Amino acid sequence: MQSQQCQKCAAGTYSLGTGVAFDEWDSLPTGFVTHGVNTNGGHVHTDCSNSTWTPKGDYIASNTDECTATLSYAVNLKEAGTVSFEYSYPDYSIYFEFYVQNDQCQSTDSDNRGMKISQNNWSQHRVQLKSGTNVLYWRTVTYALQDSTVKPVLLRNIAISGVAYTSECFHCKPGTYGADPGSAHCAPCPADSYSNKGATVCHQCDSDKFSEAGSGSCKARPPCKDSDYFYTHTPCNAEGKTQLMYKWIEPKICSETVEGAVKLPASGEKQTCPPCNPGFFVTNSSACEPCTNGFYSNGTACAKCPAGTEPVVGFEYKWWNTMPSNMKSSIYRREFSDSDHNTAWEVAGEYVYTTPGDQDTDYQMLTLTVPGYRPPQSMAKDSERSEKSRITFVFETKCSADCKLFFLAGYNQWNNEVVEQWKGTNRKQSYSYLIQSNSTVSFTWTFQRTEEFAMERKYSTDAAKIYSIHITNVIGGVASQCRHCAMRSAAASSACVACPLGHYMVGGTGVCKSCPPNTFIRAELPVGEDACVQCGPNTKRNKARTACLSDCTLDMHTSGGALLHYDFSLLTNVTGFHSSPRFTNKGLRYFHRFNVGLCGKEGRALATCVDNVTESQRQVKGYVCQSTVVPSDIRSESVVSSQPFLIGDQLIGITTDMTLNGISSPKWLFPAASGLPDVIFYYKSREATQACKRGRSATIRLRCDPTVNVKDHITLPSNCSEGTCDGCTFHFLWQSQHACPLCTKNHYREIVSACVQGIQRTTYVWQQPLQCYGGESLPAQKVSACVTLDFWLKFGVSTGVIAAVLLISISCYFWKKTRKLQYKYSKLMMTSGGKECELPGADSCAIMEGEDAEDDLMDLTKKSFFTKIKSFSRERTSDGFDSVPLKSSSSRRLMEDDDSYDAEI
């Protein structure tokens, strides 16, 4: 300050000039502040006071629970400068961001906050700073919802430039040295050396002691054990022999001269080389080379695929003499170390295994990388029919501690996700993974012996072994066999074409045969009649004949024989719903989000579940899928969605039965109050997991409820709140008026009113309880004319009276006529004198007025009744008499008697 000139720092010290650096993390440096907060929005009272960044000596580590941990540092810059730091961010279960606020609390662009996953052990990040006050923030939050270990974010070597000029130099910390004056930083001491504070040189450790790089002291070498060395094989020589070689684990920290130490076994034992892997052949130098395109091999010599066949390309590794060119071994170490030891997996003839590492907490990684995938030529025209690729491997683990083996898949070694993990000792077994994306080209097997850090190796004998790895349909792969396929009928060449849609290949002949009606081709069995799979009830195959679909309309017969018509078209849109809130052990609130695409024709929108935590933005599509959703206030998204998986990508069938193709939907899951049966949709997923070896499945019950007018009233079983009771089969109940059968004439009845004033009304009403929706509408009221009861009563009475009067009149008339006839007959008998068969003679030919000639004629001529009636209509003469002929004198006498009778009267 007196001379106002800059001077060089002395040897053993350093200075950043206008900057500050933080490379020692034995405790939290002055100016740094760390604290933890709850991100659950007050729903759960979680104690986050201990969820902070923790100094670990050479670095500082973040928290690994669901709390938000923030590390901050405020600095005032005299001029524009920079901040740089190194970080290790290997785990997608943590969201890690870095941002800067100025003196007005204005933050950097949120789009650039998120840090990228580390591409190696340590990545470097640099940000420009403006002059004035700058507050630096490092913030993490964990979204680990399963019982899995989360790797923390690590920070080290934070450097800030643009601060005020420094007026002092800092001594080099123990384990580092500054050999020259004017150093900006101190260099770490190499392995097997040490230094004190402010050292200018490093001192070599004694022969019976050792030290790691950057150590401030030396430690005594322990006696060598069997776990301190490993074995490997040399490449095959011209004689077809390989040598067994033993090597010490580097850096070697044990001593062979200490009592009880083991010696390194002798190397050089010759063994017969294992065969080449399928698709490779043995060269003259006993090396293995891949067969060229169009050829195949079983590991000895290459042969050309015959006409009508095609090579089945991929990679199959089952012999391990040398590490394949597309595989590499590496070590990820959480703790700071400059060790050059990068051998994590070694070949051992019949398998590849994990070697003892420097530390038991090391992550020993074996990575396989492929360029991409292409289906076989016979299936290239129908890519949906065949699976994109599949990787299968056989492995085992032998552990005495809490070791773990992870299988990860992604688009590079450092940007991938855990597909499956195994803990502890596992017997020899096989695992298969279906590859669904072209971007999934990197596969990593990671083995960790324990999570408890210790300088001494305790579990070096714990190991993982992989016996074989087989991946199909790889671009640039090799072939171990050839597949028969349909040949061109017009060409004599060896080019293959796929069988027509809906056809399968008969055995290995290359002849295609049509599948039966309403069947589709099973992708995993493209050869043989078994490849034809019958569509389930109420489904039809698609045009490509690769799956069965439903157009959301169907007919069902009830137990009573009635036919019901259903139309679920209004329920076809993708519907989303979630389970009730759940909480982790640390209080993090999350939901299970389900998306459902019930049915529909080809080209319908599929249910999609996404992962917006990782950069890959992975998504799955099908009929039913699930993802885990965490409400977030740390990102621009309102929620964080992760761990998506398919529950159903195939529609098995639609029925009212409780079981279909081994999938059950028990009635007790959703007790029903009405007698109308539920319509059940059955789905299945082809993706198998360790827990669900036959894949996941789902059932959706559609229950008619005319009172529910919303379309997305979907509930989960009360006994299984996560939608599944066994983790593999999911059950849902969808209640809606649109789930009711269409209304028909059988669903309403008519009511006929009484005839009122000549009008009769017919009204139609629905049968109760109403169990239909849509379809036929209720008919309008009908009005018709009618005749009342009063009219018919009057008509009947009138008719009866008239009939009675007419009957009485006729009776009186015939009574009178009968009396006259009786009198006349008596008169005739009296005038005849009592002589039978003799009548008196006629005295006159005339009929007196008042007498009826018809009566006489009736007796004398015996005319018919109708003839007698006619006689009444005859006209009389002007004197009032009718002239009638008389046949005898007795007739005249009879007339005279009548005259006498009249005179007497």
C-alpha cells in the first residue's frame, strides 16, 4: 500500500490478484450461508433445518432429501468479472440450479438456471458478473420417490474475479505446494508424498508408508491381501492361446514385506482362447473380426445368407477374451481423488467382472454404445409390427455388504436413467429391456459395493459378473443367423420382402399364408401360425393388421337376453386424473398422474406421460400410462413430472365378464348398486419389468350413472389407493351418463288418459330407474278424438223404448185378429147345423164395410202369410166394398150370418 505497486507472492503462497478462491472446505468459508426450506407449500410440516450444504474437506456436498437446500455468497465487484466453479452432478433425481441476483434482487434468466448433468467426474461452469453487488445462489431439491440412494451435487474450486485488490498472499494448504514466486494457486502433491502448510516442495513418504494425492501426511502400508490384485487375459496369439495375467490394483498401497502379506501369483499361464462371439470369425492371427454385410457366423467362419433369407443383425457377447470396441470401463468417484486407476471391469473368458477399486464407494461403470437401430428388411415396411430393439443380459452379484447393481439407459453415459437395480447377492439370472426410442443408444452397468465411505477397502471381494449381452437390430451390427422371408415372385435374386399385411411365414420356407379373419400379427412371433392372434371380444383388427381396436360402439346382451347398444364416442378424448396426495418419509408431497385414451379408430390421440425433469424429455404413449407428479416452486413449470411408464398399450377386449385373458377385475373392487352390468375395457402392456415379468395390465369399468354429467369422473379402488393392489394390474372406475346404453322403445312406457269431452291424451314417460342416455328421444304427447259413455247410454235406452213400443203394438194387433177369427169360426159352426164337412151356401158376393176379406180368403184359400199381408193394400170400390169371388153357396150363407150378427150388435 505504501509503494502503490503490485508485488509477487513468495514461494509457498498464492494470490488471485483481483479475485478470491475457495478450495478448502473443512468448514464453511466466511461469507457463505446455507439453509434448507420446505417446498411442500405448508401441506406437511417437515424439519428442513439440517438439510443444508455440508463441507467435506476438498468439496462441499448438497443435501439428498426432499427439502430445498440453498448455498449463497454475496460479493461486491469493483469491475466486471466472472465466477467459475467445478461441480459433479450425476443424478437426475436432484434438480440443481445456479443463478445470480444483483443489488435490486433481479435474477438471471430462468432458462439458463438449470445445470447440465456432468459429462465426467467434474464439470466446469463459468458466468459473467457485472460490477456492483452480486449474490450467488446454488440451489438443489431432490425428487426421489422410490427407495433408492441419491447422489448429492458436489462443488469445489469456486473462484471469483473483479473484487478489490488483495493486500496479502495466502499460504498453500497442507498437501499442496508453491514452488515458484507469483503463483495464482498451489499444486497438489503427487501420491506417496506429502507437504505441510506453506510448503515449496513435497516430501516423499518412507517405503513402508503411502499417501494419496494431495495428502498432508503419510500412512503405514497395510499387508497385501487377495483383494489387492486382479486377473485379466491377454489377446489371443497366433497359436490361439491367451495368457492369464495378475496385476496389483493401482495405486498400490499395500506392502508385500509385512508379516501376513500375500504375494502376487505368477502370470503367464497359457490357456486356450475362447471362441469368437457370434457374428465374428477367427483371422490368421487368432484375432476376432466381424463378418461383412450379408454374412453370418457362429464364431468360427463367415457364411453368406442363402437366397430368400436376411441376416439378423445385432451384437451378442458371450465370450470375453478382450473388451469389445464399443464398450468401455470407467470409474466414477464421489470423493476427490487424482488416481489414474480407471479399470473397473475386466474380461475373464466366460464373463466380465468388477475389479477391486480404490475405494468401496466407487461407482464401477461398464458402458455399451451403439449407433442406432434398424428393423430387419422383411419388417421395414411395417415398423409398428416389429419391436425396435431389445437388450438382454445374464448377470449375478456376490456381496457381503449392501452392494447395488444399476442398469441405466439413455443417449450417453452421463445422460441416462436407471431402468432397474438389484441389491445384495443375486443368483445368476437374465434380464431383458425393450428399447422404444432411437435416442436410447447408451447402456451402462454400474456397481457400487457400499455407500459408507472409508479410506480402507473392506469389501474388495464383492463383485458383479456379466456373462452375456445380446442387443438386436443394431445398425452396423453383425449376424449370428439368417431369417427366412418372403421372396419376390418375379425375380430370381436373393432380395427379401415382407409378407403382405395379415400374412405369416410358414415355418422356414419363406412362403406367406393369410391369417384367419379378425386376427393380427404378433410382432414377437412373425413366423408360424401362432403369430396370428385372435382379437378380443368387441374389437376389430386395424388396417395394418398389427393390433385390435374399438370404434367405441358395441352391442351387449344382458342376462335376460335384452340387447343394449352403447356409444362411448364422447369419452374418447384423452382424460387425465390423479390419485390422492401421498408423502415420502421426508414429507415430500406427490401424486400419481394417470392419463387414459379409452378407445377410438386409427389415428386417434394417444394418452401421453412425460418426464420434464431430465433434458431428454422422455415420454411414453399408449392407452393408459402413469407418471409421478410433484408440485414445484423451483422451476418455471407448475409441476414436475417424472418416472413415466406404460400400463396398457394394447386393447385386449371389451366385455362384461370379470376375467379376460388372465386379467381379472373383481366385483368387490367397485361394488355396484344397480343391476345393469358394467362394461369393462381390458388393456395390457408388452413392457416387462423385474416385478411384472408378464407386463402391466389395466381394467377400466364403465358404469352407467345418468346423474353424472361430467366426462372424467374416474375413481380408484378404495382398498388400493394407488390404483393397483399388486403393482402390476391397475383398476379404474369411470362413472358417467355417457357410459349408459342408448335409449330405445323399451326404456319408456305410455300412459292413456280418460276420454274428457271427446278428447283423449297419450303421454310417454321413462321407465324408472332410468338406465339409458341418448339414443331415441321421448315421444311427444298424442291427442285423439273419442266417444264418451253418456252417448252410448242414451242410445241404448232410446233403442230399448222403441223396441218395447213396437212389440206391444204388434202383440195387440195380433190379439185382436185372433179374437175375430175365433168368433167367425164359431158362427160358421153354428150355421152348419152341426154337420161336419158341410158349409151353408153363399147369399151374396159382397163384403160388408168393416170386414176383412183377407181373413176369409186366408181360411178358404189357405194363402201364405206374406200374401195375406199384401191383401191389405188393395183399393176398395167407391161404395166401400171389395169384390171377391166366392166358391160356394155356403159362402153366401156365411155372409148373411155376418149381416145378422152386425144387426144384432
